[in-house]
Amino acid sequence: MVTRFNRRKFLVYGSATLGTSMLLKACGSGTTTDTGAADGGTEVAAGDGETVKVGILHSLSGTMAISETTVVDAEQLAIKEINAAGGVLGRQIEAVVEDGASDWPTFAEKAEKLIDQDQVAVVFGCWTSASRKAVLPVFESKDHMLWYPVQYEGQECSKNIFYTGAAPNQQIEPAVDWLLENKGTDFFLVGSDYVFPRTANTIIKEQLAAKGGNTVGEDYLPLGNTEVTPIITKIRAALPDGGVIFNSLNGDSNVAFFKQLQGAGMGPDQYPVMSVSVAEEEVRQIGPEFLVGHLASWNYFQTVETPENEKWVADFKAEFGEDRVTNDPMEAAYIMVYLWKQAVEAAGTFDIPEVRAAAYGQEMAAPEGPVTMNANHHLSKTVRLGEVMDDGMFNIVWETDGPIDPQPWNQFVPDTTGFACDWSDPAKGGKFEV
């Protein structure tokens, strides 16, 4: 049975089949068109008048390839569909794909290349907050545009980024509330050692303190590290009778963590794990037998029952194989290409300042359900919690009644309580006090 919470409550508060065959080639050598750089925009490559270049920047190698290669597949599928339907403003999209290689300086270098050399109209990219933070100064200094598809820790609202994954109030906070009500009050926090897990855990600790929960322990692994035995030992010592494990590990670390957790006899009946970076693709690669009964918080699962999702899953499998799965970051990546297209067509130009303004209010009947782009550059989205089943899919155990409006600035953290973001109003911008 699905339990639904009141909307107001939450308003308050590497795949081998990467799909490189879909990489679209340019029709000609390309020329450059001025898109209004004098107005704070940037120049984009128009190809030979029949194409427009876009950048795709994700980790195709290294520890994050387990997650990011499938996001590229989703973006490429959207591009292929858009081109088949006539393109954008009559132009075919040419994707320029770069590998961030799970290395944050490389992400920044590749972002500069895509903007300066390839002169792309937009970049779709990044997964970890470390990679996003690395490229952020590039996009801001060049006044360019990044669309970012992954849930993150919030505490950021850039004019140059559109965030199509969840803000904390659309993923982390509802998960904590549900766990407190259904699984217990003692939490051990586990994460990879970079900005997202550490900031997420700061939010969780504040939320637990406000709502009567307890943080009994907290530990981190360097990204890609698989030496998880010391953490599991600490969890057992801090929670000898069981308790909640809140997991924000990313990449290959999750493989070792879930396998060794099961090996230690710490199953979901006594040690339920709530993950915010483990979805269907990660379950498939780790092995469902190691995750059955554990939980994840997302806005989308492959098991979401909407007509749009039924079609998207069928189309994705037709393109990449029946054994492939879809997941939340892939869906957020897929729809962001379409939302950008809608904004370009509403603006009638690829000029970045005009596309940015036209993006506000863009709506889409997405596979996850209805989404709307807000003036704070984040989407209104439905929140869902799922439990891993034997087949590697998620049984949706709880969801909100409808889309929840995003809060980039966290309302549990004292330094950001009472702040909001609104890029449609220059007097407000990225951070203002309500």
C-alpha cells in the first residue's frame, strides 16, 4: 500500500552498451553565429546552418562510470528522438561527447573545451557535486549554460545551471521523515568523502535533532575506495541492536559496501539502508541479491506507472537492449534535453540569456509525472521511496500526492534558513531572504 503525505508538509519544509553508435556527427565543418554575447551571452556553433552543437560531459571511465555512462545513453536517446522529429529550430543536434574520467580538474578542462573550442550551445553533464563544483566557475565566468541531471545537496543556486535532479527537500528530507516514522530513530551516516555526502549529512543531522532522532555515528570513504570493513565494524559497534543506515556512498564503493554488509549478517530487517545514490543500474551491477529489502529515495523508478514512462522504458530497451534498466538520473537527463529544447523554441533563438529566461515555467509530462521548471532553476517533482525487490526493481512504498516545489537553500541548516532563490527577479537572484 502506498502512503501519501500532505503536500504542504513538504513545502515547508558502466555500462558496456554506452551507445556510442548514437553519437551524432556534424554535417559540415561548421561556422560560428553571434548569439548576443554583448548582452551577456556567449557564441555557439551553428554547424553548417543545419546543425547546432551541444556538449555531453560525464565520466565514461573511472569509479563513476558505473553510473554516468547510462546517463549519456539517456541523453543520446533524447537527441536522437528530437532529431528524428525535426530537430530544434529546424536544426539537427550534434552531440560533442567528452569524458570527465571521474577526475574533477578534467571536468573543468573539458567544460572549457566544449565552450571555447566546440562552441556548444549548452552542456548536459556532471554527476557528483565535486564535478559540478569544478565546472561551476567555468560556466559562470563565461556566462554559459549547464544542465545538471542528478539529485544533490542543495545550498547552491547558480544563474548558469539548471538542476533537473532533486533538491534535498525532494529526496533526503522526506526519506528521513519516513524512516523516523517507520524504521527507527537511531541513524548511522555513511558517505563518500566529498561535498554532496558531507553537506547532505549536515542537513540530516540538523533534521534529526529537530525531530527527535539520533545521529549515532558518521563515517566517510574516499570516492572509489572499497575498503568498507572498518565502516561496517563501526556501524555494528554504534548500533549493536540494529538501526538505520543512511547511505550516500557513490560509485564502486557501493558494490563492496552492500556485499560486505550482507556478509557480516547485517540484513535489512535489522539494518535497513536508505540510499540516495543507488538506483536500478547500480542494483543491476551490484547484484539484486545483495540489496533486496533495502531502500532508496528518488523521484523516479522504472516501476512508476505513467503512460509516458511505459513508452520511455519500451523505447529505451528497444534502443539499448531488453536487459537494460532505467533510473532516476537517466530520466532526469532525458527530460532535461527536452526541457532545453522547449526553452530554445520558446525563445526562438539559441541565445543563452533568452533561453534562460524562456526556461522558467517550462512544463513536461515526464516519465516520472508532471514537472515544472521554477525560477530558482530547479524542477517541481514528485518524491518516491522504493524497496529493492528480487528482480532488481523497486516496489514504491511511499510517494507524495504530486510535485513538491524545490528549496535550493535548506531550511534545517541555520545559515540558510529563510533564504530562497529567484533568477527571474534581478533584485532577488541566487540568494535572498524571504
